[in-house]
Amino acid sequence: MDGDDARRESAILDALFTQAPFGLFLCDAELRVVRFNSAARGVHGVPPERILGRTLAELVDGLTDEPVVALAEEALHTGAVVRDRLFSGRPPADPDRDMTVSVSLFRLEGAGGEPIGLAVVVEDVTEREAALGRLSLLNSARESIGTSLDAYRTAAELVDVLVPGLADAAAVDLLDDALRGRALQPGPVPADTPLRRAAFRSVLGDERGPPKGALNTFGPHTPYSQVLNDLTPRLITGVDAGDAWLGADHSRGDPIVSAGVHSLVVVPLTLRETVLGVAALYRFSRPEPFEDRDLALAAELVAKAALHLGNACSFARERTVARALQQGLMPGRPPELTAVDTACAYLPESAGGDWYDVIPLSGARAALVVGDVAGHGIEAAATMGQLRTALRTLALQDLEPAELLSRLDETAAFLTRTRSPVGQGDETTHDYLATCVCVVYDPVSRVCTAARAGHPLPVMLGPDGSALDFDVPYGPPLGAAGAGYPSATTVLPESTLLALYTSGLMNCGGRDGATSLERLHRILAQPDESLGRLCDSAVYELVPRLPREDAVLLLARTRALPPDRVTSWTLPRDASVVSTARRLIEHQLQAWEMPDAVSGTELIVSELLSNAIRYGQGPIRLRVILDRSLICEVSDTSSTSPHMRHATETDEGGRGLFIVMQLSDRWGTRTTGDGKTIWSEQVIRHGPTR
């Protein structure tokens, strides 16, 4: 090699060691530095005598751990190449700064293959690793935040990402109105707005924070209240115990001082200018304070969480509306009836479509109904209201349970074809609209008739608490295009207990339905216990603390109307029996000590009998029942129902049913197995004088 080539190679080698942007060190066989590049970050400007001749162990002392030297010795002795091995530490010149370096090692060999030294490449990758760390946090947030529609859980997922990835402690406080599902207004939010602690996490232990759900407000003129006021994130460094804002809110200031917090970040939780709450990040364990890039990262993480929190609050709002709608469409306190004593437990936990009803019918009878609409949310609640209204209307027409469910199925099919979603609710598709069970009980004959549409069997217990067999045939759910509904009829002993319920009562707590049904039998097998206490006991034992489904339990204990409150006569189909019937009615009302009701009742019976004689068939049966009202019934074997018409001034007839309507509080007609019954009810305003 001539002189020019040697000088050229020397110039190239010098350029490498003076211009390389990373640390390049050449060590001899004893790992002493014999040459290095002075342009590398952390080396530029350092006198050569402070580096040349030093061992690698002396150079890395205080910068990182001993494994660098051990790795170098291994590479020198074995010839193994080390590439991009990361080490963290703090440089002696800047002990407050965390530093991450990438180290690569390869052995230098002589002409005979013997080791003559080691090349060490050191690169400061602090910024690169910080950027990768930020990307990792963002990816972690994307995967772990928003796994449910529960606001508390979403807030907990956020603080789990923030600690310890970005902060030593983090807290999320959400507006009380947002958690309650109330409508929110665009910011700013006044300082005295109530919030609830939704989540807290600290490297020192989560128990150090306020309890979950605790109600609080932020004091005025603090970073928290300022953030809620202008919706601008805050970065506070150099926190000092004497800062005025710490003294303005001792409930937060004192823990901050005692923990040694030196910097914090406060970020508003907003969604389309609507404020949901605030998130706060604290550093006290790691020495480096928050920086602007930490503020930007925290704001991005909080913004991602705000999207899911907004969904959770929207779900809570929809659930609140659905529950209000559901409760508004439900019946009030069950009416007091002679036929049955009732009590109900109604748990609208998931804002679904469970419902119940107790409907007084003609002839002192009562209808007991429990139903369950498929799905949850506003749509299910609205559908429940439509079905309950339709069912009550059909029941008041005195339809038998089987026919009632057949007509209700037609309504359900219509709703299935025409309904449109009114809320997000439950997105699961169902092949039916609802299930339902209907039981009609007659306290005069003690006959009970029931039919069900895809609903669980009623539970029936005798007066002594023993189980009674009442196998109501299964019918298809409402809206499932079934082929009719069979019914079952039985005569019940007085004080029989009937229990109608929805599947939510049986499927809670991970138990199977058979086990829950056995427990329900055991709970209800207490003949001397009140129905209210039995309902409470069933709820306490069968429903967990956090049920996922609505649950309804309707209990009814049957009564029998005393024989002296019912009188009936069979009369021939002849016009002369009208006067006879008037005398019979007068004698019966006198026996019941109700003289004030004689004249009106005589007129009602006269018109009902006249109608039956003129348009009916076969013998006529007159029955009078003294219940909470005075009931008059006229039955014949004709299935033709009467129709009231308004007679003109010149008409000689056609006023009979109009008169009955004027004198009665309620009247109607119902079909029977062998004909029809026209009935009238008069409210007893003074009651029997006895």
C-alpha cells in the first residue's frame, strides 16, 4: 500500500471516530479503551484522558449495571456477537435523568484468529424507547379499556393503564349525574358540581385513595376546578406544600403533600364538549417530573377512555329512561280482592320487559298474569307496556286464558312485524317477542283455569304447604307463530298458594333452574307466613346482590266466597218470571240488609231478564253475589251477545241495556261453556247495615 492509500484509509478511519453519531469504543484484550469517537452524545467535549486507558467497568460505573461488563467479557472470550442489548441507568453528569442505551459488542481478532480486543457500539435510545413506551401504552389502552358498559369498570381500566405505565398514582372522578344516567349539559362545569370517585390506583396501594363511589366536590381555584371550568388539561410541576391551591382543598391537598407528589397532570374527561368528569395523574416515586409529552400522552389516553365512558353513561341514561318507562307502565299496588290475597316482588334490575298484573274480573273472579318480554332497554319496556295494555283489555272482555293468549299472540305478531327500535337496548335477536302465563280464579266455585305461552309453570302449594300438581300444558311464546294455547282447569282448596314468576328469579347466581325451583318450594312452604314476608324471603335467598336480569314473583293465596254471599235461581223462559225475580231480589237484599239498593237492582234484573227472555234460549239462571260490589248475573244457553243501541224518541224498545249501563258502575257479557252471561256491578257505597 503506497502512502496515498494509507493516508486515505487513515482519513476515513479518523472520520468514523470523529463523526459517528453513536458511541464507538475500541478496547484491547484487557477491555481498556484505546480509541473512541468524540462526536457521540455524552462523549462530545469530554477530554480524552478521562476515557483513554480506562476499563469498560470504570466507564459504565454509575451509568448502568455490571451485566454490561460481564457481557463484554463473554463476547471477548467466546466471540459471540451481541446486538442491540438495552440497558437503563442514570448518567453521573445528570443523575435525575433516566437513560436507556443500546449496546452492541463484537470481538476483534488478529491474523491468527486470536482475540486482540473488543468493539463496543453504544447508542442513546432514550427517546426511541420512550416513544415505544408511549405506543405500548396506547395499544394497551386500546385493548383493555372499554370491555363493558359499566362506567366504574371502564374508569378502573383507565387507571390500570396509567399506573405504573405513566404515573405513580391516578384517579378518575365522574359527574354524579353522568353515573345516574341523567342528561348532561355542555361544559364548563361549576366548581360545586358533585362527582363520585370512580377509580383510583397507586403504587403504594389502592386503599390510600377515597372509597369507590364516594361523593365529593372540588374546591374552588384548584387545578381540578380550573380544568372543569375551561376544559383545558393542566401540567403542574414543582409542587410545594405551601402552594395555595393545596390549602384550598385539604381533603386532596393533605394526601398529596404526605405522599411527596412533585408533579401532576389533570385532564378533563369530555365527549363532544360534554363533561363526564376529570382524571388526575401523580408522580412521587419516580424522580422525573411530568413533561409536555406526558401531558399529551395522558390527554390521548383519557380521550380514548372518554369514548367508552360516554357509551357507558349513555347506556346508564337509556337504562334509567327504560326503568322509568317500565315502572310507569307497571300497575300500582295490587287491588284488594275477595278472590285472592296477593303480594309481589318486582326487581327491574336490567330495565327489561318483565311485568305482572292482578286484574279484577266479573263474577268476583281475578286474573293473575306474569310476563317477560325478550331483550332489555327502552324497546323492551315499550313493548311490555303495549302487551300489558292489550292483555288487560282482553282480560276485561272475560276471555278464557287460552283464548286470551291466542288473541295476545296476534298482537305480538303484529308488534314483531311493525315495531322499530327506539333505543340501543339489547341487540340480541330473538325468535319470539315475549312469554306469559295467565291464571283465572273463581272464588265462588274455586275453579282455577290457566294457560301459558312459553312461560315457566306456576308453583302451587296446598293449605298445608305441600306441593300440588297443576300441569298447565306448554304453549309457544308470544310472537313465535304458534298453533294455539291449551289450558288446564282444577278446583283448588281454600288458602291454596299460587306463585307466578319470571325466569330471572330462577336463573340468578349461576344456579340451575331446578335447584332454584326446589329452594322456592321450600321458602313458600310456610302456610302461616304472610305473603309479603314470603316474597322478601324468596328475594333474599334466590336473587344475588348484583342480578343481571329482571325478576318478578307474584304470590296469591286463594279465598272462597262464603255460601251466604251467593244466591242463584233457575227460572223458566217466560215473561211472568220478571215480577217473580223482582220479589226474589228484594227478599235477598233485605236479608243482606241493603234496602237502599233494592229499587235500582230490581230495575237492572228486570231489564237483564227481559233481554234474555226475548233474545236468549233455554232456561234462565239468575245469580246475585255480594262481594266488594253487588253483582247481578243473568245466564242463558244462547251464544249471541247483546249489543246496546241508542233508541230514538219514537222507538218502543231498545232501552234496556242503556238503563242497565246507567244504573251500573260496570256491566258486560262473557261467554260460558253452554251459553253466555250478562252481568252488572254496583259499587256498595254504604255497605250492608249489619
